[in-house]
Amino acid sequence: MDSKNEIRIRIEEEIIKAKDSLEKYRELTKPISPENAIGRVSRMDAINNKSINDEALRKVELKLNNLKVALSKIDDLDFGICRRCQKPIPIGRLILIPQAINCVNCAR
């Protein structure tokens, strides 16, 4: 199996995982109904948890978008080339983080 095909499979797997996470976080970030008969402290915990889940939802949405972009560009000549230093991004990094656009050194 060639490395681009391996990366393509990895991206597709990550897209499926991200979509699953997206659904879970969307469920967790639904508005908290004020008529729920929960105590004040429990309501504060629920509001706090919602804000944490909102941030997680944003991160998953961003990751999903980046993965879709990576998948659409996998056949481009510059796929896997660091945007900053123009050197090849190691295959291990691309398999681990398929949406990576910078090598490890430039990502710091």
C-alpha cells in the first residue's frame, strides 16, 4: 500500500470519528431549559459543563473541516509539503495528523 493511500484511509477513518464526536457534542450542547427542576448548584454545573462541551464542539468542527480539506487536497502536488519551509512533512506525522500543513519544526 502506498503512503498516500494509507493517509487517505487514515483521513477517512478520522472523518468518521469526528462526525460521531460532533453528534455527541451537539447533543451535550443543547440549551439548558430553565424550567428543569434541578438545584442551583446543579444548574451551575450544567452551565459550566455546557461551556466546556461548546469548546470541544468547536474543536471537533475545526478538525472535521481540516480533515475534509486534507482529503480534497491529497492528490495535489504540494500535499505533504510544509507550507513554511517547503520540506516534506514526515509520513508518520501525516498518518498521525493528516490535516498537518507544517512539519514538526515549523509547527512549534
